[in-house]
Amino acid sequence: MTIELVTDKELWDKFVDQSPYGTLFHKWDLLKIIEKHSGYEMRPYGLFKNDTLYAVAPLFFKNIKGVKMVYSPPQGTLAYIPYMGLAMRHDYKTLKQRKREQYLDNAWADLSGELKRIGANIVSITMVPDMYDVRPFMWDGYEIKLLYTYFLDLTQTEEEIWNSFDNDCRQKVRASAKHNLTIKQSMDVDTFFNIMVGRLKGYGNNFFTRQSPEYLRDLLTAFPENIKLYFMYKDQDIVGAAINCCYKDQYTGWFGDATINREIASNEYMNWEFIKMAKAQGYKRLENWGADMKRVNQFKSKFNPTLVPYFHVRKKDRLGAISEWGYDNILASPYLGFVRKTIF
């Protein structure tokens, strides 16, 4: 295989659409928005065999005072993207095991060679949940970290899904339904940011204190069919907020689960409404991201999802290790514990 930077947006997006590992977070315009708001340079690498594109790897590069950092995706406090990394071609899963391993080994060998050529001091890549084979990274000296997310099977009947919830969850949904609650789509990013900043007050430096509302506004504008902001109202008052995204057969709870009125179980009610919405729209599975955060996993597990692993790989030289130490100490906070786990 050979490696080169892809400049053809149409080729890139078509590949991502067809790849079993391609996500919304791999799409060209979303990557460009991350580049615009993160301060990192987007480097969309393609792995080719002859003239055929076999894998893509969107990487983000930054040189800070001689420390060369490569991320996929960038830090959570800048992009809030759960995973990215390598995406293999459309027929990869249908290949025999030996052929799959050959393609993956060759793709990583070329990408690893490029990382060495540019002299990366820190490399941090979080793979998509379905990308389980991280042995080439392990053999190349990378540290492997196990992460988790939650998935709910939407091919079940609505009754089966409902009956699988904890009793406490069902009771809270029923109690909330007695209020005059409505969920409306919105573009009011500023109000959403203000809600989240207030909700996370006391958790130290986080995405909503570091990033601009313009980042989310650009995402909502660029992907109106895929990324949507919702507010839940009790009469005229906002009592819940969330941003969800959808792509291919997956619906993802991305931002939110903000408790505003503690007299109403807004999170349980909104999640149930989103589950019904996603199922009605034909999605096959729903991801409730955030299983690694101890403070929220007990809430998310109420809906009886399946715990699914995914992997983060990282490597750093001595200069990178010094930089990592500085970052951890400057931005140390309980809230960022799970973020640091996925970016360094």
C-alpha cells in the first residue's frame, strides 16, 4: 500500500459512506469544522493499493513549541468527538481473516511510517466501537486502553424495549408524562451552551468552557439532517436539552442529559422519547455515549443497554511524556478524568 493525503472530498465521503467503520465523525465537512475550531491541522490520509482506496485515517496535527501532536479525534475539551481513527473499505468485513489482517497490517505500517516521518511526539487515536483488532498498534509499541459505550438494540419491539428498563426508570417516565411536556427542535446554541455551562459548574475546565458556541452552530448548519438540537419544555420553561446525531443505521445521544428542573425526571423522559423517535425513523441501534463516566453510567444503564468496548491507542516519546504531564497538571479536574483517558 501507499499513503497520501486525500484532496478529493467526494472520494473521501463516498468511501466513508460505504465503509462499515465510517461514521458521521469521519465526514469531510465535519472534519473541516473541527479543524476550524480546534486549532489543529486536518490531515486526511488515504491508504491506496494501486489506485484503489483501501482505508482512510483522518488525523489532526499541531506543533506547540516543538511538541508535535497527532490526534484522531482532537482532545475532548476541543471537539467532544467520541471516536474516529481508521476506517477500512466497504468489503473489509467479508474478507477471510488472513486477508483482513494483511490489509490492516499494511495500512498501519504505512500510517505508522508517516507518523515517524513527521516526528510525532504524541499520537492519540480512538477507534470506532466496531474496530476491535488493535494488535498492529500493540505490536508497534502503542499503549492500549479499553473504553466503553452503550448500545440499545432498536430492532426489538417498543414493548420489549420498555419492559427491559429498570422499574425506577419506567416510574420516572410515567411521572414525567403527567406534566405538560413538549420536545422541540431548535438552533438556539447560545441557550444550550448557557444551560450546559451552568450544569457543569464546579467540574473544572470542560468543553463548554473551552469551546465556542460557533462550533456547534457550524455543525448544526452543515448537517441539518444528521445533527439536531432539542429542548424540552414544561409549558414555556425549558426543563431539558440534548443534541443527538444520526448516520446510517445508528442514532446517537451526543450532548446533553442536562437536569434543569429536579422536580421532573427530564432525562429519563427525553431518552425514552428519543428511543421511540429513532425506532420510528428506522434506525437499528441507539448509542448512549458516556459509559466511561462513573457519575453518569448508573443513569445510562437504567435503559438496559449493551455495554460495548472500543479502544484508544497512544504512544509518546520523552518530549511527549513531559508535555502530557504538563497538560494533566494544568487541566486536572474530576470532570476531565475520562477525557484524559481517551486523549493521551
